[in-house]
Amino acid sequence: MTTDVVIVGVGGMGREVYRVICLLNTPEPDQPRWRVLGFVDDYPTEPDVALVHRLGVPFLGSTRRLGGLPPSTRVALGVGRPRLRRETAEAIARYGLPAATVIHPDAEIGADCVVGAGLFAAGGARVTTNVVLGRHVHLNQNCTVGHDAVLGDYVSVNPLAAVSGHCRLADGVMVGTTAAVLPRLAVGRDAVVGAGACVTRDVPAGVVVTGVPARPTPPSVPDARPVVMAAHGRQDEVDHPA
Ligand SMILES: CC(C)(COP(=O)(O)OP(=O)(O)OC[C@H]1O[C@@H](n2cnc3c(N)ncnc32)[C@H](O)[C@@H]1OP(=O)(O)O)[C@@H](O)C(=O)NCCC(=O)NCCS
């Protein structure tokens, strides 16, 4: 059966999601698993839209285009940053479209794992046994998640990062590229583990840690994300031609 899907986000993550969907379609080109209707994005950049067109896929416009699609149409969130992914999911919830779960053929999710809707697992992601993944979790290339770990909603584990057994990552946590979280540790809501860090103690909510061993790092510049949130608040004023 072929399922229609729209990818939210024309940036790199959205286009990576598209690539995995193409791979999933490859074994049965006559009866593809997914039919990509196009990309939507409320704040696209011209270069990203050009790259989408280069892939031969339509850019449909803003997320308002999700309104009016058949209710069976799935939505794949190609938004890398956990907080922005959460905001995006909340903003499009009014359209009531189900989330697409996209798992690369070379990703491995243990049969006894619990997987929330909207999982994106890139090539080489490995999740072993008795792991719980919340909604819209992103597991990037070649990351690992060990036994009995629990990852909340909108968690991102970036390329080559290792989340050890029995870890608990709360909603919105980002584990940076090549970072490690040692066994049985807890990382609080919306915390960020910097690239290359080694987490040896629990991390409180909202804190950025870097280094080996990982220690809290004050933000170097004022966080730009509230601007994005404000922009989402104005999204009814912003639209893009189809
Ligand atoms: C930790 C992090 C969140 C900090 O972001 P930021 O606040 O924008 O930090 P900046 O880039 O402005 O750097 C601020 C300082 O921290 C240092 N720094 C940045 N990231 C660091 C890291 N991961 N480890 C150690 N030091 C780091 C910088 O060298 C800089 O130091 P300086 O002031 O002495 O020059 C970010 O650098 C990071 O590691 N993000 C993970 C990204 C990732 O995994 N992306 C993969 C996508 S697939």
C-alpha cells in the first residue's frame, strides 16, 4: 500500500528524511511505500527551496497547505532542533494528520522497543533492547542507544553519539555529535549535550554541557530561539505562494 506523506522542513534534515523515504521505496519501485506530495516550510530559505526543487520534489508553501489534505496523509517532521520540532508539531496539530515513522533500512530498532509516532532513524542508528522512544524522536546517523534507556518526546541523538544503557533523556534533549552519556544517567528536559562531550553526572533541565567530563556551559550569545517562537506565533500572517 502506498501512503501519501508531506515533509515539513526544507532544510538539511528535511532533505535527509526525503532521502531515507526514497531508499524505503527502492525495493518495490512499482508499488512504492510512500508517495511524497512535497515539502512545506513556514520559514524556508531560497537555497533550501532550490535544493528541494533539484531533488525533483515540489515545495508546496507554508504549513497551512496541510489543511485540506486527506486525513490519511502522513507528516514527516524534518526539523533537526528538538525545541523547534516540538513547536512545529504543536503548530500543525490542528490539521490532525498522523505522523510518519521513517526508519532507514540500515537502522536497527530492537523488536521489544517501544517506538512513539514520528520516529526518524537514519542509517546506522542502533537501538538495542527494551528501549522506550517518545514521539518525534530523531536518531541520526550511526548513533547508538543502549538497553533499557528511555528517551522522551522530541529527543535528538546526533551522529555517532552514544546513549548508554538505563539512561533517561527527558523531552527535548539534544545529544550532540559524537557525545557519550554514561550508563544510568538522567538528562533533564531541553538540556543540550554538546558535541564530543562525555556526560558523567546527571544533567539538570535546560542546561548546556560540554567537554570531557561534561560541565555546564553558559550560552555564548543570547538564544535566538525565542525569535523563532515569536515567528511561529505570527504564522497566520506569513504565507508562501503555492
Ligand atoms: C555546545 C553547543 C550547543 C554550544 O553552542 P553555542 O552556544 O552556539 O556555542 P558557540 O559555537 O558560540 O561557542 C561558544 C564557545 O564554546 C565552545 N564550544 C562550542 N561547542 C563546544 C563543544 N561541543 N565542546 C566544547 N566547546 C565547545 C566554542 O569553541 C566557543 O569557545 P570560545 O568562546 O572559547 O571560542 C554547540 O556548539 C554544540 O556542540 N552543538 C551540538 C551540535 C550538533 O551535534 N550538531 C550535529 C547536527 S547533525
